[in-house]
Amino acid sequence: MTAMDVHATDRLLLSAVEGKEIPGVVAIAVDDHQRLYEGAFGERSLGGGVPMTLDTVFWYASMTKALVATGAMQLVEQGRVSLDEPIAKVVPGLASPQVLDGFDGSGRPILRPAKRPITLRHLLTHTSGFGYDIWNASVERYMRENAIPLLVDCKLSSLGQPLAVDPGESWEYGISIDWVGQVVEAVSGMSLEAYLAAHLFAPLGMSNTAFIIHPRRRPRLATVHQRHPDGSLAPIEHEISQEPEFFMGGGGIYGTAGDYAAYVQMMLNDGRASDGTSVLKKETIDLMGSNNIGDIEAGVLKSVLKNLANDTDFFPGMSQKWGLSFLINTKDAPNGRSAGSMTWAGLANTYFWIDRTRRVGGVLMTQILPFGDPAVLKLYDGFERNVYRGVTVAA
């Protein structure tokens, strides 16, 4: 049963806007069969005068990853691709991965062959060895000195990066899910956008979700804002390429909070859409939500590019694991979240969680850089606490 204090949650979100901590926010909470809360406050663009609404379109950024992983796991269910065979059988571009072992005295990169092949499980768990320039100084240097395009440009050459570490040896957050998108395309014979539209978005009624911003949705697009060191916020121009050479499976999707909440609800409902359509098998979700990295630790991010991300640790002092493709807290969290819940986030401060133990989850979306914004994280924590105050578990 649930009995959320809607007014208290409204006040919480509105106070963050009125206190000028954020320009605007949309938050939605769900259980496995109904929407428990929905609210939209503030503006889509600071000073623009256009109110934030429930149908506002956000850049999902790395919340894209779970959607792409879901598409890949559908193909695993069908026996069309394996989690643990060398994925180069499907994507030849991963046949001879090179590991970046630093730079020599002249500044040239030191590369060597990886110790073992990359598998789909490696990619889905961020143990493939691929990194991100935002969180890995060696990757950032390699990309900068070798003129590797930024991922937001969606050039295929942006995937031409060496590994930061050997596959299977550590958790290194990076471009792994962009490669999973390439796997989905190779196995399905469809573009990543077309595959997800047909096999995930349509069954879930996610009609506002896509890599390409449709002209009808563009007027509802929220603006990305930059938080300056003094705490002030300013709108900036930021958009994923709308003429991509590849669909960026790691962070290229735009959509509404309500659409993403439908995805969260499907995961809570053991893979079934609201109309009963099966999107995933329960056993698949069980696997996706379990520790797939053994003794490796995950989740803690130390930023290299401070304008894009703050240092972030969602569960300080707690062992954190990774599923396919979710961060997993190994103990009950102070805000009410059960041990073994699934979560992740997007660079512009969008967040979601899926608690299958208590059958509750939610999304909170803003559009602010850098990632891990303290004001948004405080608001997210308060929102989640309000959700759990209204949740009781039947005896």
C-alpha cells in the first residue's frame, strides 16, 4: 500500500525552485501498477518564462544506458547473442583491443594488446576496460592529443579509443554501452533507434522517447544549464548531434520523465508493460539486477573535467556492485531504498531508481551541469525519502 504525502512533496520540489537552487524539475514515483506521484515545477529555461511541465523533454544522457542494455538483453533471451563469448564475433571492431599503458617520454601513447577478449557482459558491466574522458585522465589526454571527436558529435571515430585497463579486471565507467548499441544493430539488423522504438518504446507507450528530437517535441525541450563556481546558473547550448554517424547508446536519447517512469514500472512489474505485454522475462531482470562483477567494486566517480562532473559517490562507505547495466547498493540505504536496488543517472542531473523489494521506484529530472550537483542530489534524496514514507510492505 502507498499513501504519499503529495503536498509535502510538492512543497519540497517547489522550495528548490523558489530558493533558486534549480531552474526546474519533474519528478515521478511509481509502484508496479500505478503512478504514486507526479510533479513539475519551475521553468524549462531559466528566465525564459516557459513553465516546466510533465511533458517536458529532457536529455536522458546516461539514463540511455539502461534502455540500450534492455534491448541487448532481449536479444540474449532469444539466444541471438551470448553474454560471455568474445563479442568480436558480432562486432569485428572489437577483435583486437589495445590497452593504453600510459605515455612515453616523448608523449606518445604506450599501447599493448589486451590480455583477453571483450565480452558482452564486460560491456554491460563497465568492466570492458573502456573509459570516459570525464573520469579518466589518460583517456582524456589520449582523446585530446589524438583529436578523437567528442561523443556528443556521434562520429564513429569517437569509438576508436584504446582500453584504459584490461577487460574483466576493474570497473571503468566509459563508452562500453555505446559498443552495446553496435551489438544490438549487428544482431538485429536494425538501427539502434529503430530497434528500441519497435521493441521497447512502443510496448511501453514511450511515445516521446528517441535519439532524434522530432520537430513536434522540440518546443517542449528543456534547456541545459551550467552551474558556475559561485553557485549561479546560466542556460547553455548543448545538444547531441541530430545528424549522427552512430546512435550514441551510452547517452544519446531524449524523452520525458513520464516515459522513463513507464520503463521503471515495467522493471518493477517483472518485465510486463501496463497492458500485460512481456518486454523482458522475470529471470532476465533478476540477472540484470544482480551482482555481475564479483569482488570488483563499482560506482565511485572521480572527475577529471570539473565543468562536466563533480566527484560522486551515491553510497559512501558502502560496497557497491554493478548489474547489467545498473549500480546496485549492497545494503539498505538511509533514504529507504532496499539493498539490491537498481539505479543510475544522466550527466545533466537526471536520476532514477528501481526497488524491486519494496516495489517502488522513481525518476527526478533537471538539466544542470556538472553532474552530481549537490542541490539536485539533496532534492533527489528528499524526494525519495518522501516516497518511502508513504510505502508500507504488506505483512
